Amino acid sequence: MRTMKLPLPLAVLLTIGASGAVASLPDPAKLPRSAPEAQGISSNAIREFVEAADTQIDTMNSFMLVRHGHVVAEAWWAPYTAEAPHTFYSLTKSFTSTAVGFAVAEGKLSIDDTVVSFFPDAVPADASGHLKAMRIRDLLTMSTGHHADTITDFFDAGLNDLPRRFLALPVAHKPGTHFVYNTPASQMLSEIVQKATGEKLADYLRPRLLDPLGIHGLHWAGTTDGVSLGGYGIAGRTEDIAKFGLLYLQKGEWQGRRLLPASWIEMATARQTSNGSQPTSDWDQGYGFQFWRTRHGLYRGDGAFGQYCIVFPEHDAVVAITSGVRNMQAVMNLLWEKILPALGPAALPTDDSAARALESTLAKLSVARPTGSATSSIADRVSVKPYTLPSNAAEFEAVAFEFDHDHTSLTFTRNGEAHRINVGTTDWLGGVTSLFPQLSHDPLARATQPYAATGAWVDETTYTAKIVLTETPFYLTVKCRFGGKLVVLDVEQNVAFGPTKHPQLVGEQE
């Protein structure tokens, strides 16, 4: 699996569209629903996949299966919900590729145009022959000629003047001959589309892709120069991912209307370049135009920590998944084991018993919660005074606790400001906080984030809270161990672009 380092929190966050359904029929804002058996897959097979994912994968956030144009299964692990946006990360690249496809279809550019032709003022005076030969095609296929991923050199100086920085990078290989996963290449596609069309990706795709598919309320982050991020930056719903995959499955048609040429869909999702030789790896099956080829004749867009849009062309199916996983291959292995063989050629008999079992399973899904007691004999004593914290990277000055029968409050003080996190005892308790953008190492974190939290006393002196940042893959586990006048805080998160374990903090009551 490829990983990447992303830059500091972004300066610009764009909102596309407005929430709500389009007033025409059929309503593109919601895909039709169907019983699984009517579309040729058994409820039992779906239930077995979901149960395996729930027990073997840490942590699934959502799952949606579309067969023959109908949603046959949809699941969210509480506290994640259907309507909340979720960060796509590099799945954004496939949307960027789609914008290039529209621009090609409209005659605004060609994939054989050179990159330097769009940025004459940013080309170095000593530009190499390799740089001058680099085409849009090479950006699309991650075959720019760079020897390694350039993301660190590219982004570390900030989110401005990115074309000039990209064109200054050494191009060691002839473009088109050397694959390397390279997020700056995706950013250059966004820069080029904006140069060619006069519109940022977010605006350019609205009437061509987003509105026709009924994708509303999509968030798309941008640079300080006003360019949509091309390699990551979208946040949207699970159903938005499913619709996007369905458009590609239908070769660019949507509800009887052609949006993209079928020829572009074929090129974008075909094996355009080799990227490895490991037969059991879904990262070594070839690469298209910002799409990965996948085993079993499938293709996908994906993003860090397990954001997937997987298209099954021969089976007329799409899978959309959001998650916060360390092993992205494990999720796909489960799909190949449980879902792929169950996609039958014809409708199956109605199975009410299996349908009820599936419904029951889906209704109980939750991110794993701390287990233990709602109370402790020391709860009142440790709530008397706040605990002062020594100097630390997170800039927390103190932490205080308040335990009640149905919730707990953790209050962190930073820069003299109190940040209160409400933690449910019997269920998830939600809220909004500005506490965690730095702590979660989330480069796309907005200053204020929604969260949901739950906790328990795992023994008489240890309280554990789990705090889920519900528009991201991240959750934080905060273990609080009390002894005398001291509290020891250990904070760990499930996945991160930086370290997952944070420095231990020891607080003391006066």
C-alpha cells in the first residue's frame, strides 16, 4: 500500500451546492433501493461480509453495495451516519481525472499537451528535456519521470505557487517510462484544468458531474492560490462515492443522459502503465488515469486509511466504503472472499429470514466501545480539582474531570481556553470541538470538528474514553489512570499520517 505525508491544515475549504433533493423525477439525490435477492445476491452473503468486517477490521465506518443500479445493502458503524460527510483523501484523484475527461471532451485540452505549455512563466530557465517532454498523460498515469514521490518537497513550503515548485523538481527518467505514486502530479492536473477552463475543479464539475448525480453539500479543500486540491481534499457521503462509481460502471451514462464519453471511461480505467508484479497485491495490477486496476478484472479509486470506490464491470456492481484501517488490502480480501462469489447472474427467491438477520446485524453496528463500569469509587475524589499538566507539544495546560451517571466531561485547557468534551456512558454523545486538529495529525482538519465520544471505567482507577472525529477516519483513545493526586494520560489514535501514539502526559492536583 502506498502512503503519503500531507501538509499542514488547509487554508481554504469550499462548499459545493446546497443540501437537499433536486426537484425533478427521478430524483438523482438518492439511488433506488432493493432487496438483495431481487438483484442476485443473498442477504446471508452480505451479512457474512459485514460480520467479518466488524470483527476482523479495525475500523469500518460505512459500507454500501450497489447491484444493477440499486442499493442492496448500506451500513454505518455508529457514530458514523449516512448524511455526515467523510474525508475521501486520495479518492479525490479519480474525481480530478474525471474533470480532465470533461475538458478533453469539450476540446479545452488534449492529454498529449505538454505540462510546461500551461505555465510558461513558471518554467525554469534550465528546464531539462525530460521536463519539456512531460505530458498531461504522464500526470494521469503517475509516470511523470520523477524518481520518487515528490510530495514532501512539493508541499512542505505551503500551499501556494505549486506549479513553479513542481516544475523545479528534477525529472530523472523519461516521462511515461517510470511509475511512481506522486500526489503532486494530481495537483498539476487540477492546476491545468483551471488554466484551460477558467474554473476551479469544484466549480467546473458542478454542472457536469455533481448536479446531474445529485451530489450536494460536497466539501472540496483548496490551495491559498484558489485552486482545488487535485490529489486529496474532498469530503462527501458514502452514497456520493457509490454514485460516482455507478457513473463509471455505466460507461458515463446517467439516467439516460450521456455525461462522459465511453471512450474516456475505457481509457481512464484501463491498465495504462505497469506498477508492480505481485499477483496477490491489489496495488500491483496496473494503473489507469488516477484509477487503480484491481484483481479479478475490477478497478477502483481509493484513499488513505480505506476510502474505496470499487467497480465490478462484469458483475454490474459497485462497492463504496469509508473506514479508518491500517491494512487496506485486508478489506479488499474480505470483499473477494465474501461478496464477489455471491454476485449471481439472476434474481434469487425472496428470503425473509435472511433479510431479517441482515437488518438486525446492520442495526447493531458500532465502532468498538470501551467496556467496563459506569462508575468508580474514586470518581468523586478525582473530580474535585483540575490536574495541572507540564509543558507539552499539544499545549494542554490542565485537564479536569466530571463524572455523572449518564455522561462524563473531560475539559482540556489550552492557551487559557477550556475545551469540554462530553463522553457518553451508555451510548455515544456528540458535540463540536476545536480541540483536536493538531492532536489528530489530520491535514484536512477544519478548526472546528464534530465528534462523538463514549467511555467506561475499565477498572477502579482507570477510565478510558474513545473520541471519534465523525467526519474523518480518526478516533482517539484516551486512557486516564488515577493514583493519589496524579493522573497519567495515554492518548493513541487508530491511524495517522504521523505517529499514532502521543507523548504521555502526567497531571497533578494542587
